[in-house]
Amino acid sequence: MDLMYAAHVPSGEGPFPTILMLHGWGANAHDLLGLAPVLHGGQALVLCPQGPVAFEISQGMLGFGWWPITEDREIDPVAFDSASKAVESFLDEAGRRYPIDPRKTVVVGFSQGGVMAYDLVLRNPERFAGLVALSSWLPDHVEKGVPSQPGLENFPALLIHGTEDPMIPVERAQESRQKLLARGLNVHYREYEMQHEIRPEALRELVVWLEEKVFNLIQLA
């Protein structure tokens, strides 16, 4: 597999409900893996690939991202497309290596990883059973660059954002919600009094939503 990654693999033969978790700028493959024991009671396969862009945070310490951040904060479409294809390839390879249940695969992205999650679902909704964007936003160039796809009507999406986020203003999350609603997704939107982070109350929201809107719902279908 081309991307470095960390994984939480439940005991048993599977197939397992699967959560693809995409970290934010400056983090790494292990950043979100600590959430695995509380998601679906630890019985979900959790895959955490590492962004391909490496940079030095401090002496001897590297951080990673999905595309380079420039001074003007504009997203390089070439770098973004390369990262998107890398994640798709990673998921293809993971499907051959791990007993993934394709009917119960959710993508969860934090900050920059949330942008990647938006792109993956909007372009290929048939690959996923749910979308989660934490402290993130849906850029215009990503949303406008993807034509309407079959399979997005009532597609489950959870958006969580902090009202005090100093990095991505909450208004950008609100705009993202409207963009998804315009495409027909079933959006569950929540704001919490927090900054650019995942507070315990936000994590509880994520845990409940996964069970009620994705995993248990599909099991009953």
C-alpha cells in the first residue's frame, strides 16, 4: 500500500464495518487511531492513512498533510487531485487486504482530511455508507468540480464544528451544510462550544450517529 497507515483490526473473521479516518494538517496516521476503541464498541475496522505531504513541525519532528498549505491558502488542484487518487487507491488495496464490509464503510475526516472526505463521497457515493466532516469545510472548487451523482439522495452525513474555531470559521461549516442539502444529502449538523478540536461531547455525537444512522440502520435494511 503506497500510503503509510495505522489500523485497528477487530478480532474475528469479518467482514467488518469499516471507518476510513483522514487526519488534519500537521498530524499523522496515529492521530485519530485512538478513537477506534469507542467507535462501534471497538468492533469496526479503522484505517488511518497518512497524508503524502511531509514537513517539519519542529526540529526532528515531522507533520503530514494531504496537500501543501500556501500563504494565500489556495488549494493546488493538482496536488489535491493526486492526494484524492492516492486515498482511493489506498481503499482499493485495503479492500484486498482486510475483510471490509462495503455496505458499511464510512469516511471520517478532520479539518484538511474532512475536505478529502467530502471529495471522496461526492465523486463516489456508492463506495460509502456515510460521511463525517469534523472541523472542516467544503471548498467551492471541490463542490463545483463534481457533477451531481446518483446515490447522494438521503445520503447520511454528519457535520460537527466548533463555534470558537480560530482556524476554520464556523460560517464555513454552515455554508458546507447548505451545499450538501442542495444535493439532497441527509445532513445532521451540530455546533459545539469548542475550538479546532474534538471534544468529548462531539465524540459522543459521532458514536451515536454512526450507530443510529449508518451501522444499525443498514443491518435492519
